[in-house]
Amino acid sequence: MSVQSKSRRGIISRAFAVMGAAISVSAAVENHRRPSHRDLNTLGIDPKAFDRLG
């Protein structure tokens, strides 16, 4: 497997991780729950800063 195809696979995997985290955080907020630290970090959101929102 070439380096380029591994790189593409990494980009695609990262895109799916970000989309999944966005969906999870969105659902949590919509249902008045706190999103997981992992999902917030995946999206580049500081969990402590998120706690101050609202």
C-alpha cells in the first residue's frame, strides 16, 4: 500500500470521526445533556469552555 493511499485513508477516517462527533454533540445539546469530553475535543472545543456557555 502506498503512502498516498494510507494518507487518504487517514483523512477519510478523520472526516468520519469529526462528523460522528458533530452529530453526537448536536444530539446531546438538543436533548439538554452534556456532550462527552472526547467528542468536544474531536471538534476542537475545550470542554471547560463549553461548560461556561449557556
